[in-house]
Amino acid sequence: MRTSPPRTRARRGLTTAATLAALLLPASAAHAATTFPSIPGDPTSASITVDRTTVSPGEWIQVSGDHFVGLGGDGVPLVTLRPYDFDKGPEWAADGIDHYTFPGTHQLEAKTWFITHQPTGTFSGRMQLPPTATPDGPPPGGLNGQHWLRVLSGAPFTSTGDNVTTPISYTVPLTVVERIRLGLTVQPGAPPGVPVPAPVYQQGTTFRPGASVTVKGATFTPGTALSVRLDGDQPANDLPGAAITTTGTGDVPDGARVTLPAGIVPGAHTLRFATGTIAHEVPITVTKAPTQTLLTPEVRPGGTVAVSVEDYVGVRGTGQKVALAIGSAALGCITADGAGTGIGTGVVPATTALGPVNLLANVGLSCIAPPAGTVDDLPNSSGGFTPLLTVSATAPTVTVPGGLQGAQVAASGEGFAPGAAASAAYRGVPLASALGVDGAGRLSGTVTLPEGVGDGALVITAGTTTAAASVTVAARPAPDPAGPGTPAGPAPTTPATPTTPTTPAQPTEPAVTAPKLGTFRTQKGGRRVRIVLKGGSKVPTTITVRSKGRVRTSRRAKAKVVTLAKRTVTKAGTYDLVLTKDGRALLRRARTTKVVVTLAPKGGKATTQTLALRRG
């Protein structure tokens, strides 16, 4: 699928019809028009302009065209816009001053046409994304979130006669979003003298009490107050402070926000947005405010600090990344699970001064200290600890080497409570251990590593003293299939099974294909019809032109299916088919006749196409 890159251009003036269309179809100040040329970089090529490339189910897209200039002949060129290269699934609606309804069976070729104004080749109208459309695309299976309109002109079915443009086929990409989207927006900071970056918006439906929720949406009643209600559809459910008025096209204005109550109970809730009878509901989840706990309240300079976090869930419903930091120094990173919980470690800089320090748990950046970095995890937060972390030269410290799953490893340390019983936990789960602390506060003994693999915080507790180490647990090697004590040697082999000789595959003949139909029109004098065939296999192909259904060749004649012309050709090219007596009579009787053209290649599958044949 070739997608033409957009270009922005100024309108050079509209035809009378286009001006009327602009009056009938109100423009939206909230959307910037984008032009897609058929030939990138060529301002004189045929082009399509849309007033929006992001659209919600049920929303209208204003479309206009330029430079769809006919090559000459009878009639006027048409432009068809086909969703997804096919007209299946929910049908798009269309209207506007230049919307055209093609008579007859051309509905098999496309569903939506627009008639052009010559000699400029302009048109305007609009199309509506079906209300049942989804961001994934039409079934079955969706289109992986891809949406587009196929622009077609220059084909026999894109003209009211035989005046067509040069062949044109390219795509206009679209993005489909839900009617109501919720999320969070933050304004990143910037150092003095540096331009302030654009606000960052992240879509999602998971919020905390008191959250300022960003609202985006469309297809509401234009210029109307938007009702916002929490968990119901009664005035008592109105969300205090929600004052939003839709735009002239029914969109939610940029920057619209609603604030959840600070005392809202965590759990499942619903926000209802409505203007009159048009209403959309969005389920949301409210989580608790996040908390963090210091597992090692006292550490040495260069020592390891351990922290546990709870309820660190982001707007997208996933666990957040929590950066441990002292000032501008990032100590480590904790990635919370889906429930927002996690345990991790960080290394205090060796140059940290002794005494209390303000350790922070920061969210919003990729586990680095502010202010550098790109916001990628909302909502932002920066939480401290009570009491503060104490940096002391005599704080407990422990050393535990990594090892294999289930291995028993030695643990040693100092600075613990003398004579206290000691225990160990890895990622918050108690471990089997045999540890002791002597009268001088020295720790010794063994710890049995867990079955889980990876890096994790191992915390030793003895009385009121704790210390932590970051430990890596590796997977144990797979057992030897030969078993213990088996002498090494070559593996036994199984005798090969004799193979049955195979007959070489016979070459297959290429598939026979019918040619494609190009120009199809009557010649002057009304005795012949010219047909242009393109491509296909070089085999005898029979061309048959019959009437579409029963017709009368004269007032007294009986209705019957009339064969207008028939001929056999051997290759693609231009051919003049002699009309039969009935065919000439039929064209004399009616200026336009619906006919079925059949192309039947010998040894291949025949194709049929229904067209309108005009008297020459």
C-alpha cells in the first residue's frame, strides 16, 4: 500500500460549487487540514485534502479534491474513495454538494463517488466513519490499527461518460480513536534559557484520588455544555467543577479536564459524558495513593539501600518504574508489578556526607534522577521517607554472593545487633538460612538461594538492624541425559531407514489469466464498439457483450437477453467489435444500455464486468 506524504497548501480559490459546499459543511477550528498529493512533491498533481486525519467512530471527515482533470470526451470524471481498498464491513456514509450516486451496477466497483468540476478538477464533500468502527479496523481479525482511504480515478467506472483522468491510485492514511479518550497530561520542566517542551499526554483509564483527568472526544452536540457524571446518570452524580462546552463541530475542546474527588474510594468506577441524548460512558479504575517503605534505615557511604513500594500503578494500568535518588544522583531502579508493588536496591554514593539524607522515590522518568530525561510514565510523583535515611560509618553491612537456584551460599557482615537472631528474605520472601550474630555484631552463616532467577534485593534482619545486598540468582544447568557415572563416549546411533525413491515433480503450467478491460465505448456511426484489453495470458480469449437482463430491441419485439457483440482474440490490444443487428437496434432505441462484458480465456477462469454502453 503506497501512502502519499502530506503537504500543506493554501487554497487558491474555490469554484461556486466548492464555495457552497464550504458553507454547507462547517469547518472545525480544532482540526488542521492536510493535503495528500498523488505525486509527492508535485503541487500540480491530483490531490485530496481532509480536515482531519484522526477520527472517532461516527465522526464526519470533510474531503476535497483538486487537479482531477479529464483527458477529454463525454461526461465528467469521477473520484471514488474506497475505505481499506474494499467496501466491506460497516458502510461509510457520504454527502455534500459534489457527492455522486452512480446508477446501476457500478456499485460493485465502489460505494462512494464525487463528481469533479472541470477544467480545474475540483470537488468537495464529506464522509462519515461508521459509528461501529473500532481502532483495530474491520473484522475479521482487524487491520492492526491501520486505516486508510483508497483514492481511485481514471478507470471506466470513474466517469459519467468516457471522459476520465489519467490512472490515479494512492492512499490517504487515517487514525481511528475512541469517541472518548481519557488520560493524564503533564508539563515537563526545562532549565533556564531552554525552551519549555510541549505538554506530554498519556492515554489511560487508571487514576488516583484527586487526579486531574484530561478528556478528549468527538461526535457530541455542537456548542453544548458537556455533562460529566460519576457512577450514575442523575444530577446527584454530577462531577463538581466540570465545566466543558463542546466546539462548533461537537468536539471536546483541547485542554479539557475533570478532577476526581479526593475522597473517592479506590476501585472500579464509571465516568459518563453527555450532551442531550448523545452519551458515552468510560469505565475507570481508581487506585490508592502510592507508598514507599525504607527497609534499610541506616547505610554506610557506598552501601546498599533497600526499598519496597506499593500501589505504584500508572495511568495505563501497568506497574511504574521508580527511581531511587539523592539529589541529582540516581541510585537504582525498582520496576513495580501489575499491582504496583516491588522491592529493589540502590547504591548510595561513596561521597555522601554522614547524617540524615533525603532519599526520594521518583516516577515520571526512565529510572533516572530529574531534571534530565523524557517523561514516559504518568502520573509523575516524588515521594520521600519518614524517618529519613541515615548515612553512618557504623551502619550494618552484609555480603552475599550470587549463585545457582537453590544453592547454599555463605553470608557475612558486621554492624548488626550483638547476639541477635538473624533471618533473610529475597524480594520480600523469607529464605531458609542458618545465620548468627556474635557479641561484636559480626554476621556469619549460610543462606539458601530461591528457585526464581534474576537480580533481587536480599535483606538480612537481626533484631532492629538490617542490611541489604543485590544478589543474582542463575539457572542451574540441565542434568546430563546420560546420568551420573556414565563413561563419556559417542552416542549410540539408530540405523537409517531405507528411503523410497521419489518421482521428480513434474513442472506445472503457469495459470491462465484473463486480460483486464480498459477503454470500452461505441464508435461513431453506432456499428462498432471499441475495447482495450490489458495484460492476461496469450491464449485465445472470447469477448462477449450481452445486455444486462431482458430488453426490447423495438416496441413490438419480445424482451430477451441480447448479444451485442462477440469476438475471439489471442492477446491484449485494441479491438473494434462489430455490433450485431440486435445490438445496433438496441443502441438506437436507448442512449445508454447496461451490458455485461465477459472475457473467457481458453483454459482459464472467465471474468465479467457490468458497464454502461453509451450510443456513439
